[in-house]
Amino acid sequence: MTILGIETSCDETAAGILDLEGNILSNVVASQIETHAPYGGIIPELASRAHIVNIHKVINEALKIAKISVNELSAIAVTNGPGLAGSLLVGLNFAKGLSASLEVPLIGVNHLEGHISACFIEENKFNYSLNDIFPCIALLISGGHTELILMNDYDSYKLLGQTRDDAVGEAFDKVSRILGLGYPGGPVIEKWAKLANKQNYVLPRAWLKKDEEFSFSGLKTASKNLAFEKIYSNNKLSNDDIKNEISEVAYAFQISVSDVLINKSIRIAEKYNCKNILVSGGVAANGFIRENFKNTKINSIFPERKHCTDNGLMIACRGLIDYKKNKFINPQDINVAPQLNVT
């Protein structure tokens, strides 16, 4: 008795399989980084085409690793939003067809609920019985989202606030492009920031009046101005000097992001009397942010780094919760949904 999770919301074609006890049987991800890297970001049309090519291969590989046949699936969970419409439709339509052909239930999973569920993966098992952590704050940080959500249980989400402009992952990508470091920006900025000898520069923090809200467009602009002042407008710098300046700007940017995310999350957790903060999404893989969260007075829970970026396993995990509650959807009624179902 197993559940297949399918994820195609952006640029990863992914499939993961769980048994009904939460044991992980497989987790396969086909990345498109090499396809999109020359453009410095995701090209939606290229992403959806790659999903069409990869999805059958990825699911077959997941079944092979899990050592089961397709006929042993008990249900299929699939991301139906938010994300890129073309990419979502590839996974959704494949899941609809597979569900109908196998005559097994279909579960629509919100991409953000999937990321939150990844926080409950412990080694090789999904533990969905940690009820003592509620109420808690969920901080979602990715290329498309920066949100603070109050959770009272696994099915209760209250959106408290989000970014007014750029998502934090988007800011990483844009600043990386400004510095000429490539795509994706998160890992490469973290790498260069480690090379900084000391903090020579201080970039602004957008605190805003509401602790629940974020803004990163000003930080992006300030990083661009600093890079042009210290690097691009000075033609007398040696190669070593340029590398040093890049690392200093990268560090100043990263510490600004970390300060805002951590301080705002802690204030909100204290405001709602929460003792735990769940941090998920692709940016949650950043080692600097993870380490600084761990040094705060509020307990933070992160997924393993390999489960932070988009994957099918997190969709299977959320699907398992709904499967246990018989929350199925008629394949004819499931469509691409743009937002998390929050109040």
C-alpha cells in the first residue's frame, strides 16, 4: 500500500513514494538547472517542455527504486499549485490519467503545504504525529514565496504576512546575476560569502511597520549600487581585488537577508505564543540562515537540505495526511490552484 507524489510546479520534475506508515521508498528528482542557467532564471516554456520529456522517466525510476509495480499504488498525490501554469499542467494531467487508468484516488496537494510537510521527514520516515509542536509559525522561503503562516494543526493555516515585492529566493538570484555569479543564486552567494575576510559593508534591512511583511526590492537595489560603486566603476582592481569585493557584497547581502528573516519570525512567534518555527522552501537549504536560526531562543525545525528544494517526496507526505482522512478529489474536478488555502 503506497502513495506516489508528483511535483512539477517549477523546474524540477520529481516523484517520491511512501508506504502508508510513512516509510520512504524512493525520491527521484530531475533538475533543469543546466537548461535555465544561461538565462539567469526560469524560462516557463522551456520548463514545461522538459517536464513532458522527463515525467515518465522519473516516475518509472521512482517505482524501480521502491521495488514496486505501478499496480501497487494506493493513491496518487500531485501538486496543483501554486507554480508555473504550464509546468503544473504537465504533472496534473499525467496524474489524472494515471489515477483513472489504475482506478486509485487522486489527491491535489498545495505546493506550499508540501514544503511544510518536509519539516516532518526524519531520516527515512515521515512523522506526521508531532502534535505537540502546535501552534507554531511556518516560514516559507523560496524563489517564489516569502510567507509567515500560523499553524494550529496539520490542516489549519492562517496567512499572517508575505513579501510585498520580491521573494527572498528571487532576490538571491537577482543579486547573483548582478555579481556575475550565475544561477541559481542561493548556493553560489552562500559559497562566495564564506570567502569574505570581514564585514566591510552594511546593506539596509527593510523592517517595515508590520513584522508579518517583508520587502527585498530595496536590498536588491542597494546591492546593485554597492557592486557598481566598489567593483564595476573601478577599472584599477586586480582579479584578486574583484573576487574579494564580490565576496564582501555577497556576505553583506546574505547577512541582511538572514537578520530580517530571523528577527521577524521570532517576533511573530512570540506574538502568537509559539515555541517552534518551521522553516521550509529552497532558501531553507542556506547554511548561514540555518546556523543563525539555530542560535536563537526559539526552536527552529528545518527539513534536511536535500528535502528543501522541490521534490515529489514532500508531495507524497502531504498526500498521506489527506489519504488518512479520505480527502480525495474527482479527477474531473481538480484544476491548477494558484494559492495556499489559508484564512
